[in-house]
Amino acid sequence: AQRVTQPEKLLSVFKGAPVELKCNYSYSGSPELFWYVQYSRQRLQLLLRHISRESIKGFTADLNKGETSFHLKKPFAQEEDSAMYYCALNLPRGGSEKLVFGKGTKLTVNP
Amino acid sequence: DAMVIQNPRYQVTQFGKPVTLSCSQTLNHNVMYWYQQKSSQAPKLLFHYYDKDFNNEADTPDNFQSRRPNTSFCFLDIRSPGLGDAAMYLCATSREGPGLKPQHFGDGTRLSIL
């Protein structure tokens, strides 16, 4: 069965410290993965997707098929990074997609 | 700005009283989704429309229905809300076609059942 696991419900770091939000997936096909973020009182929004290999707001995520992981990393956390982060697995279905979300990790960056 | 708009932000209804949540979009996306998100849980897909084609998830209760009268609007109808239906309901849209396309979310409607 397709599944996304985010093992940490809460993660707290100090400003300037590195941060890693873990995501593991279970999927028999070739995975397509996203990270979505929800800042306080804002809508859920796309942070980055694995095919882009981009860095958004200093965050990167590398797909590791051997470990079935897609961890989100940032070398120096900022207070404005405090938010809820969701890892999501895309299940293509002929034009429309289904996103399977993890339960999310609440990141708090302390001053 | 093109966006996904959900109304109302907060909805209170009585146990068993039908309720409708609305979603509109200015993105001209072909696909519209409805998710249910309960406290401390992941968003869970209820159903989606690909143009006019309705696609129900296998585990979505019959109590939940949806309508899409045109490209811009999509409605979620809960025929007889129970206490377990209290949740945040998220609407999202995406473009059709191949490739990895993100979904664009609205702010959500938080539904409370009295």
C-alpha cells in the first residue's frame, strides 16, 4: 500500500542550527514526491518537488530510492521557517493526481 | 492574484442538518479536489473532478457528495453530518496533463457540528 511516514510530530531547533525533517515512503512504482508547508494562519502551499532538485527558501530535499526517503533539509534554520511541513506522495491517475500526505511535522525555530 | 477561494472559513451546523461548502478558483484548472483533515491528521482525499468527471475515493462515506456546475466552482455537500465529520475541509486544484504538477490549496473551511 502507498504510504508516507513522517516519524516526528514535533521538531524544535534553535535559529542558525541545521534542520532535517524526515520523510519515508512506501510505493511500488517510481515515486513522485512533494513537500508542502503551512505557515500559521496560511494555506497549505507547495514548498518543493523532487524532480526540480531546487532549493526553496534554503530548503533542499533529495530522493533516496534505496532508503525510500525524501528528507527535507536546511543548513541554517530561521525563525520564519516555523510551520507545519507535510511530505506528500503523488499517485498519477491519467491526468489527475492523488496526493497521499504524511501526518506532518511541526517545526519550531527558537530564537 | 489567481487563487482558490473557500467559503465560508468557519461553518457551524447541527447534527444531521445538511451543509454545503463551496470552493471557487480563478486558475482555470481542470482538476478540483476535496480533502478532509481532522485534528493532528494528514489531509485525506475525499474525491476529485477531472473536468466534469467525478472520481470518488473508495473509502469516502456516501454521506459526502460533490457538485461541479462549471470549471470555476465546486461544492461539497454533507447530507447528514455526524459528530465525526467535524474537520477542516480543503479544496485544491491542479492542471491536467503529464508531468508532476502541484496542487493549489484554498484556506479551508473548518466545520463544527453541534
